[in-house]
Amino acid sequence: MNLFFNELSLNPIAENKRVAIDRMELFSKAVSAARNKGFRNIKSDYFTNQIELSQDYTLYNWLNDSDVKREQREFLFGVLTHPYINDDDTDIIEEFVETAFTFTSSENNISRTSCIGLASAYLYDSPAISLRSLPVWNDVKLKISVIKNGLLNENLVYNVSSVESFNDEDLIAYIDKISELILDKSTINPRDKSVTLSGDHHGKREIKKLSDKLINSPYVIEIRSTNFGGNRFIRKINGSGIVEITLMDTDSRYALRVQTTGRNLRETKAIAQILENDFS
């Protein structure tokens, strides 16, 4: 599991090196606690020499500062990995590009601001991690605005900033949930599941053949044909449980839109992998 660095928590930078070291002590202890919970890396688009902790003092400087206890620095070596969103996670990239993610906190003088780290945490269904540069970053739950297709929703992102963050009961339950993936199974009898295959083209036989297999999966609720095209068996995944499948052995690349029992992107990706393993 990964944490996602909240780049908004870099500001305001610490007024001096001493304060920066104190902030990083809290951060390092939080990372240590997170590793004990199964989190291995902190995802970020920033390299250590780009993370400014105070004037002329970066995370790179901190990692190599003999004034900082060695045990604190050791927890951070090799933990920061790039980028926020992996290049091969095309569905998440598409979701990120098509959606506007912002964070606002009037109490902390943060106007509506793009929040790449919090957005990535939301998309991957993982917690963010913040420096305690402002009171708001002490909160275990952060509310972000998510705007897609003109519709505004507000969603929560879990956030850690100290060892004490891990004492929050809601965060404990959340980590338990994402640590152990329990997939829902449909209670609908396969004979009663909805299958809609439109058109009268010569590929309908192949589509029906695959549909007859997919419908027996306990993770499939409904199947319908959709527009042609695709370069891989799993063409698209989204957080509402929909998996689009391409019939790769057909000339026209016929496709199916499969409603699964997935309740979020993480579950849907896991189900998609099962379907690919079983039916591709």
C-alpha cells in the first residue's frame, strides 16, 4: 500500500531550519507508524531536492543533515517514489484528466486550489500524508471538491500527519478496509442477470459466447454490448463497477460493458483482473 504526499502542506515553509527539523520529526514518526501498518512508499511528483522545507533547506538537505537523528532520516530513505500516478494506470490517468480536483479551507486562508496529491489519494483509495504546516493538515479527514461533467461532489480523503493520526477510529477502520480486499458477490441467479446484445453483425456469436461465460461470474451483475474498439482485453475500468471488455480475437474488436459488484475503483480493478484471468 502507498501513501500520497499532500504537496499543499509544503506551504507555508518553516520560518527556519530548526522549525523545519521539528516538522520533519513528526513526519518521520508518522512514516514509521505507517510502515508498521503496511504502507511501503510515499508517492509524489516531487524529488527530494524540490521539496523546500525552509529557506534554502530542502528534504534532500534534511536527509543528509548530521544535525538530524539518523533513525529519523532512515525512515525516509527510498520511501519517496515517483510519480503520483503510474503511467500504466491509464484509467486513473483518464479520470484525473477529465476531472477537476480542488481543496479549500477558508480558516487556513487556502482558496480553491488544485490538489494533485489529495486527488491521487482519492483516485487510488489510499490515505494522504501531510506536513503539519497549518492546523488543517492535523485533520484525519480532508474534504476535496470533485467536478466532472459539470457536476460538483465533495469527497473525503483520509490524511495522516503524526503518530496520533493512527489512533483515529475511522482511520483504523479505513486502513483495515483497504488492507483486506473483500469483494461483494452478486446474489442474482446467472439465469436472471440482464444481458443485452444489440446488432445483427457476424460477431454477435462471439459476443454471446463470451457473455454466456461472464454471466456465471459471481462478480458480474449485467452485460450489454457497446461500441467497438480496444487494444487489450480490459479496455476501461471505472469506480462505479463498470468494466469494458474487448474481444481481442475478433477483427472488429467487439466490446462488452460489464456491470460488476465493484463499489470503488480498487475493487473494480481487482474484479477486472479476475475476469481477465478467467476469460481472456
